[in-house]
Amino acid sequence: MSRQNYLFTSESVSEGHPDKVCDRISDAIVDAYLAVEPEARVACETLATTNRLVIAGEVRGPATITADYVSHLARLAIKDIGYEQDGFHWQDADIEVLLHAQSSDIAQGVDAAGNKDEGAGDQGIMFGYACRETPELMPAPIYYAHRILKRLALARHSGEAAILGPDAKSQVTVRYENGQPVGVTQLVLSTQHLDESLNSNDVRAIVEPYIRESLPEGWIDANTIWHVNPTGKFVIGGPDGDTGLTGRKIIVDTYGGAAPHGGGAFSGKDPTKVDRSAAYAARYLAKNVVAADLADRITIQLSYAIGVAQPLSLYVDTHGTGRVDEARLEKALLKVIDLSPRGIREHLSLNRPIYARTAAYGHFGRAPEADGGFSWERTDLIDAIRSSVA
């Protein structure tokens, strides 16, 4: 039996964190290509440092998306995040665009041709996870770490807490009793601030109400230990303070370490790349299994080979909480959705410009949106899965 009483910690980073700035720009470029050509191919990486961006990668899509337009998209993303500081400003940053055509060797393996179905964009393993710790069926530590930063970002953008800067990190240590999250023992928040005279106590006074609002009632008590801006001052933030790179926050993007990760990043990739689309499909299946009350907790692994359409394997672990044999569940899941790259994209309508919004505060545990955003968070497979295991 797994441990029932323990502490577990997850972290999140804000939209203004240097790596998240890069994720946002890369995904804005993906969206731009898909908006014009839904079958476009994009693998785009961004590097950010003091007043400089380098955008590189491989693309296949409309010639109307020029280097100048890519630079424009990057500036709009930086502006929306809120960077107008001397060391990183949306108007003044030097932007170099180094996008080039996708490799023909990769294209011939991925593209459908003759009797050959479209293959996976790369080899790899992807994981999906769901549990009953939150209404969104996410692990509590990462879910609440995200909530804290989203609430602070809302206060900053609205002007309610305009003294805060875009760059921030949160970390939440959750106490579990009898296998259930019941409280927070340690809270860490480091947030950029625009007034150099503020100290840690001043910043805590600003952020504490928003943090308390973001956590369940009673989870913070007299024994909770706070670490707010523990270095004392955090004025120089964003890419001016630390270099950013697309794809460096894969645990923040997924389950906060509560579940395995296959190693592939999401941002900057079109949905033919199974690093992204199959991870979304695995989460979709996991969430629907738990929502169908067939398990309280589940991990799903998928694996693929470049150029091969169907997954090489599907593995299910219900961690002793399942109400259906795991081997039966594996067979059932293969019946309810086509897990080829094209099958996933069509089922979840992934060939849309829906990715810039995923770049901060997690790809999972979000509400499905009317235009197809976060479609992998739907729970519309409940009946199909129950029927398949009956």
C-alpha cells in the first residue's frame, strides 16, 4: 500500500518567467501558422536574454508569415506579458529570426502518402495522469501553485497590484493525511516588484491576501511557514535577470512531479508532434477514466516511433484504486479513440490556433473553451469507456 501521510511539493512559474516568455512566443508562432494553414508544421524554439531574442526552428507553411511578422508577434507577446523595463522592453528588444524549412527526411516519415498513413513526428513516450485531489482531477500541489500565480497576474494586469512585476515563482508544500491533501505546511513566493524600497515583509503584505484567496479554506494555519522573496529584493526580473529558453518547464507544464514525464516539451510544436498531442490524449483518457469512476487515480503511458501511425504501447496503472482490471481498461481505451497522430488531432480538434494560452499556468486542469482550447480537458468519453469495459 502506498504511503498515506506525507508532504509533497510542486512549483509553478508565472507568464513573465524567462522560460515562460519563450514558451509564449514559440506558441504564438505555432498559432500564427495554424491560423492560416491548419496542416502547417512548426518546431520553434525561442531564447531570451537582456533585450535580445533569438527565434529558431523548422517550419513548413505559408510564405506570408515572414521574419518581420514573427518579430512582430514576439513583441506583442512581450507587451501583453507586461515587460517595459530597461533590460527587456517589447519595443526595444533586438530580435533575430532563424526559422528555416522542415527537413525533408522528417517530412517523408510524417506525411501520409499512398497507402501509408501519417506517422508520428518523432519517437518517444508520453504520460497522462488524473486523480481526485481537486475538482479538475489534478494533483493538489501543482494545481494550487498555478492558482496563486494566476491570481497575482490578474491583480497585476488589472492595476490592483501594479507594483508587482511580471516575473514570479510559487511553491506549495501540501500535507496529506490518509492519502488526501488537507493543508499547506510551507509556502514559497518570489515575485518581481517595481519599487526598489520594498522588502520581503512589504511584498508579503501585498501578496498574502491573494494567496489566501487561492487556497482552500483552512489550508493555511498558524503553523504554515511563509517564504516571500527570501533573498530580500527582486527588482531585476525576466530575461534581463536570467536567460530563458523554450521547453525548460516541462514539470510545471504537467503534473508538478506527481506523475512521470516522458521528457518532451510542448511549446513551439504543432500537433503532429506527439510530444504534445499524445500527452494531451493521455491526459484526456486519464481524466475520463477517473471521471467515469473507474479509478481514483491513474497513470497512462503511450509510446511512438517516428513515421509510424499507431502507438507502440499503451500502459495503464490505477495505483490500486481501479474498479476495472487494468488490462481490460487498456483494451477499452484503444477502442474509444484513434491514438494515431491524425486520429488525436481530429478527435481533439488540435489543428487550431489555441496554443499561446497554454504557455503559462499549466496545460492541464484548465476548463475546456468554446473555440476548442483545452479540448483534452473534456469528459465526453465517460459513457464510451464504461461501455467498452462492461
